[in-house]
Amino acid sequence: MKLSGGVEWALHCCVVLTTARSPVPVTQLAELHDVSSSYLAKQLQALSRAGIVQSVQGHAGGYRLTRPAAEITLLDVVEAVDGPGSTFHCTEIRQRGPLATPAEQCTRLCPVHRAMLRADHAWRAALRATTIADLVADVDQDSGPQALPRVGAWLTAQASQA
């Protein structure tokens, strides 16, 4: 399975937005992460459509989380950016070729399809069990308790220069 790069960018932005005191413009988020602001804007728009972030218009506009980080799961973000569809699409390959199984004999999902569905359910459960708040805690543990406050201070300084 391969997720789009937009998922990574969206997750990082959600973590960063936990540090913001006011809405953060896409240009600041893009500069902070050294990524394309136009591509990042598309990811933030997807998060906005899903109700994860809110777009605030005007001079002090930008994006902010719509709810506490503990209420936003990684699955919420993945589905907002890449869609809710299954990671596996069965093409019923067992019904093709010279030894094809007749459709009327295919009364159950094939073993490959069943295994892939189990894996997809496990993957989604793991994403559903992890929140943006969990990522924030991991950043604090991995990078130190000053890492995210430093980001928040940088965002505040950038906002005052605008």
C-alpha cells in the first residue's frame, strides 16, 4: 500500500496547528516544511472539507484545527486526503484464464481478497487508534519538550511580521 505524499504533509500540518494561537496561513505552513504551498493548499482544502481544519478568511486568516487533537485520528486525515476507499480492489482473477473458476462457483470472497480485507481492517484500526495528540506526545518524547513550543513561537513571529 502506498499513501500519497499529501497524507504526510497533512499529518505534519495537523501536529503544527496544535501549537498555533491563531489561524496559520498556508504559506507559513509551506515555508515551515519547505514544501509547495499550492500542493499543500490542496491537502488543507481536503482537511477542511472533512471538517478537520477550518479555513479562516481575511488578513489574519489561515487554518486551525476544528477540534482537540485527541479527537482527530490518523484515519480521519488519511481518508480526508486519499479518500475512504479500500486499499485493495479485487478483480476476480480466479475467474480468468484457461482454468477460470465459473462465477457461479465463486460464492465466497477468494482467499486473497479475504486476507487483504483483514489487513486493511487491521491497518484502519491502527490508524483509528492513533490521534494527532499521540503524535504530539511522540514529537515531545523524540525531539524534546521544546520542539513544538519553538514551532509555535516561530508561527507567532511570522504572523507578527505579516
